[in-house]
Amino acid sequence: MFLLVLPKWAAGQQVNTGVLSGAVMDEEGAPANFAIVRIAELNLVTPCDSLGKYKFENIPYNGYTLIIQLFEGPEKKVPVKVDRPDVSVDVILDSGSEKKALDEVVVEGKSQKRVLEEQGYAVNVIETKTVEMQSIQANELLDRSAGVRIRQQGGLGSNIQYNINGLSGNSVKIFIDGIPISSYGPSFSLNSIPTSMIERIEVFKGVVPSQLSDDALGGAVNVILKSSIKNMLTASYSYGSFNTHQFNLNGGYRNSKNGLTVRASGFYNYSDNSYKVWGEKVYITNSATGKIQRVTAKRFHDAYKSYGGKFDIGFTNVKWADQFLFGVVISDMAKEVQHGATMETVYGNRNTKQNTQLYSLTYAKQDFLTKGLKVNFFSSYSKLNRAVIDTVPYIYNWFGQLIDANNDGKWDRWSSGAEGSNPTLQKSLEHNITGRLNVSYDLSKQHRLNLNYMLSHFSRDIDDPRLTQVERDLMDTRYMTKHVISGAYETNLFKERLKTSLFAKQYTQNVRLKDAVRESRTGIYIPYEHSKTTPVLGYGLAASFTVFPKIMLTGSVEQAVRLPEGTEVFGNSAENIDASYELKPERSQNVNFGLNLGNFKLKNHNLAFVSNFFYRNTTDMIRQAVPTQVSETYRFENLLSVSSKGADIELLYNYKQRLFFAGNVSMFNARFNTEFDGNGQRYYYYGKRLRNAPYFTANNNVRLSLPNIIQKEALVSMYYNFGYVHEFLRDWEGIGVNNLPVIPTQLIHDLGVAYTLPNKKLTFSLDAKNILDHQVFDNWALQKPGRAFYAKVTYKII
């Protein structure tokens, strides 16, 4: 591993002591988060911050040896000379050989995970460097992570819910660089963002740090995008089954003299999603006999297209700002809809479209105005246009054929006049304003204060020319405003063996709307007005204790809160979701306890063990209501009380940094925990396992890296992944005991290989997913893609 040192000296008056500062970066220019920097001769030590920056003050003029070390990794030594008041030394960890490059990748991942674990949180950290060259989506990586289950309604671009330790839906919040992903709109999501744009993914299970200022009751997924401060340009293209195309371009430029920084990235995704489906709900009806014939058919109306770009310009690593960036995100999406909430009803003409424009401003500064004061500010305005097109009344079967059940030469029609419900050309315009301010102050080396504030204002204007003028006149803008104020007091005691974080979060939400409701007695549309303000308090504690250098205990407890989201309250016709105006906040008592062992080293072997045990007691859980067998839409509901307990266990092993194994098992037992209803009647499903919830999953991943194959200094990387989902019930255990709708056990095998040429610029990869073509289900027995093959080429232009 060669270290490229770029010294810069700021002119100033000669003094006897100076300031030595700079940044530590990897070979792609991304910050080497939480590396340790030491001046050997003075025995001074400081950690790099999240931007890879370090700083020493009052250093006497002299020559020194700067030592950089990532957690448990080899030391890197750099000679420096302090002979001016202000000396800056930026260190780039440049890969001189493939073996050492792999060492850096592993060490960096462990250091970031270790830092988060030492704060007491149950957390997974997913690095993307080893998979960004392959045709693997961010959601696939999450689905392989301990305690995480991705609930997807179909192929590329389909609706997704995230499940962490049994809590799912909007109980789990998704962030991009600490900003709620809802600000970016549906077309810029983990469905569309390529892994090559992502540096790492942090998964918090249960208790969430106060810095992520949102009502994440069940956990959070924080996606950290690459923030390279090195000139670079990379492009990739992937083609595969179901006519799937994926292209992305990622580049960055920084002027080392004045800090001017430009970052740009773009993506394009397309898929027919024409995979085969079969089973109970996939059939055609013989028009002559009326008999049902179950068939194997291809999805014929499920195409997905998305494209977009992200552009940032500003200054980085200058005296007055670590980051000052103006950003623009533009994205567009079009999606055909194949069926309703179940696979019983087939669509052939329903479509949705969306496009988003987002404008943002980011400012971050360490030692703002005074030493130890850190400020991070983000604000954005986004505009989302959404359209639903459903005006054709004809009925299709699973072969994509129009149905003539009466053999009278006339195509059968839906009585409602359209496929999803009544005919619609609904258009909605959504405005989202987000502001977030994080301030932290180091009271001393052992004590720190954090204060955070987040504002989220959401409004939606709806119009549909297919509605009557009376309905259109009665419909008004929907408004939702949320304020989150949080604070944390952090301690670092007993020579950094005990770390604690005591925090509190105050939530306030206001919902206001006017809608048109048909009166059941007269059939006349009347105005319905709804306004509600909800204040709620949450609080908790997270702690870790290092018993021995390789043994650490972690624990956290929180009284957590989750407020209903706009889609849950207002509905969303594009996703077949009905409104639920009276939803109440979800509350949960979350407890986590973890035991982390390792990393243990024995010659060329490395072994680590991570475990997390949890308990959740949730009241008014917001869940997707179970649709009937023929439902085309669904809504959300509050479940009175649900208790859950379980565990995640993960084993990590590598040999010579060449052979890697990661295996995990996740299990939870969630039960409906309210015995009597408001009339004193006992719930029939009291104590029953929560419906439609996969409660036992496992994943094993093996990766082998072989250098000098075919060509000297080339690299071959191969992987195998096995996923297991135990069978689970679609509905409550106590309903239909003799004919329970069971979603069967699922076994998924994936294989892949990548070849990187000696110049490290060009990589070719092949991926085979679900190679045994097992039937894979999710949300209410919706079938996901079977066997698929993908090829990808990645080129590092600069």
C-alpha cells in the first residue's frame, strides 16, 4: 500500500508552534472514516471524523512521523515537517497491490461498524465495494443482512417495504446521507440508485441515534452516498433477463487550490419484468365449461423505466466549510401495473408516472466559531408530479388475452368502468420542504452534547378530470407538517471502555385536509374536513462496555414513536392504497442487548461473532390491512398491541483476505397481545402469531478473490449466496384452521463472478440469481422473479 502525500502550506507569520491538519482518503477519494492518526514522537493521537479530517494544534516546529491506522489494520507511516503556522497534509491510501487494496476494504468496513457499535446501537454496516461491479441492487444487499427482510411486490421497480426484526413498513425509515428519502420522491429510491453510487449502508435495528431526526420506531436504513474529493469518472452498463437494462455514470472533480468541488451522477433503469408466474391465483377460465385451468404465464403488463441524475457544486475542505454544496436531483419514472393488491385480478392497461425535482443546500463545519463545535445543516425543496392512468374497462386473463366469457363477440368489461376501480386520470402535485440542523459540542474529551431539529412539510394537490365537477370542487390540498426536536448527552468513560448516549425526541405532527365523501343514504357528495395535531415524546439510552479488547457488550432501550405517513393517511392511487384518515401514532418499547466477539486472528484466519437479542412491545401498530382474495386496493390500520422478541446471530470469517464467509440467522416471535375489545369480547386471535410476517430467515454468503488469474495483477472474484425464508401464514393462525393460506418455504441460490483487468479500470461480471428457479413470494403471496441472468461491464474512465 503506497501513501500519496499532498502537502499544502498556508503562508503566515513564523511562530514556534503550528497546526497540523488534513484528511485521510481511500484510493477513490472517499473519506477513510474514523481512521486513527498519531504523531509518533509526541505520542499525540486523534481520530478522523466522518469526513476523514484530523487536526493537531500547538505542534512545535520539527520533523515528525505521522502514523495512520484503521481499526486493527496495519500502520501507515508518513514523514511530515511542521515549519509554518498552518501545515496541511492530505493522505491518500493508494492501492499498490491487489492484496493490500483488499486489506483496506476489510479494515475500513470494520472500523465504521465498530464505531457505531461502540455507541451502543444494534447496527449492521454493509460495504458496497466488493459488489458494485456486479448486477446486485442495494435492496438485495439489505435482504442478506442479519435481521432485515425486504418485502417486495414484484420485480424491478415494484413497491417495497423494509422489515427489521419484525417491524416493517414506515416503522422503518430510509435515509440518504441522513436525510429522509421521502424528500427525494419515489423515482429516486433504493430501487433506482445503483450500488456504484453508494459508499456504505448503515442499518440500525430498533433504537436509532438522535442525529437521524425522524420517527424511526422500528429501525432505520441510512444510505451513505459516495462523496469523493478526488477527480474520477466511472461508467457501467448491465443487461439481463426480462429485458433488463441498467446504466449509470458517476464522476467528481475537486480543485485542490481553492476547494471547488463538482459531483455528478446519473442512472437509467428499464425492465419488462416479464418473468413467469404460476400457482393458485394464476389461471384462465374456459369460456365453454366455466372450469378454471391453472397455468404458467408471463407477466405482460409490468414494465418499469426510471432515469435521473444528481448534481452538486460548491466547496469542500476549505477553512470556512468542510462542505458547502448546492445540489439538484432530477428523476423520472413510468410503471405499468400488472395486478391489484393480490394476483387474483389481472390488469392490462393501468399505468402510473412520476417525476421529481429537488433542490438542496448543505453546509458542514467542524470547529465552527469555536473548537469542539460541529454544525451540519441541510435544507431542500422538492416537487413531485404523479399521474395514474386507468380508463380502459376490458378484462384480461393471465395470457394477456381479452376475455369473451359469453362467446358473443363482445369483450367482457369491468362494471366499475376501469381496472383498478372507477376510471381515473388522476394527477397530483406534491411539495416537500425539509430542513435539518445537527449541532454537537465537545464539553470535554469525555462528554458531548448533541442537538437536532428537523422540519418536514408536505402538501398534495389532487385533480381528476374523470370525477364529477362536484367532487372536484370539494377536494382540497392535503397538508402534513412534522417537527422533530431531539437532544443527546454522550459520555466516554473508563479509558473509552464505557460509552453512553442518553437522548430524548419531541415529535409534533399536524394533518389537515378536505375531501369529497359520498353520503350512504342519499348518494350525494358532501365535504369531509379533517384536522389533527399530535404531540408525542420519545426517549432512550444506548450504551456499550468493552469487557476485554475483543469482547464488547452493547445495550439500548427506547420509548419509540412513529407518526402516520402521508401515503398511509392520504392514500395513493398509483399504488392502490386507500386513505385512512383516523390512524393513530404507533408507539413501542424497544430493548436491545448484544454480545460482540472478535475480530480474533490466528495466523491467516480471522473470526468474529455478532449477536443481538431484542424485545418490542408495540401499541397501535400501523400495518397494511389484509386484502380479501379479490381486493384491488388496500388500506392501513392500527393493531392494538403486538409484542415481539427474537435474536440475530452473525458469524464472519476470512482466510488471508481471500476467502470470506458471512452467515446469519434471524428469528422473531411477534404475537397479537390485546385480549379483549372495547365491548369486553375476547379477540379470537389473541396470542396468535402476527400474520403475513416471515419470522425465520437465514443467509450465507461465500466470496473468493483470486489474483493473477489469466493475467498478472488481474483479479477474479466469485461469490455464492444462499437465502432461506421459512414458511409463514398469510392470515391469522386462528382463521380457517383447516385450510390455512400458507406462503411456502423459500430457498434462493445466487452465483456470480467478476474479472478485473490488470489496469484496474475495466471489470466484467456475470450473475445468476435464483438459479434453481424456486417460486419466491412476498406481501400477500405476490410472486417475485424466478431464475435470471445478468452481465455487467464497469469502466473507470478516470
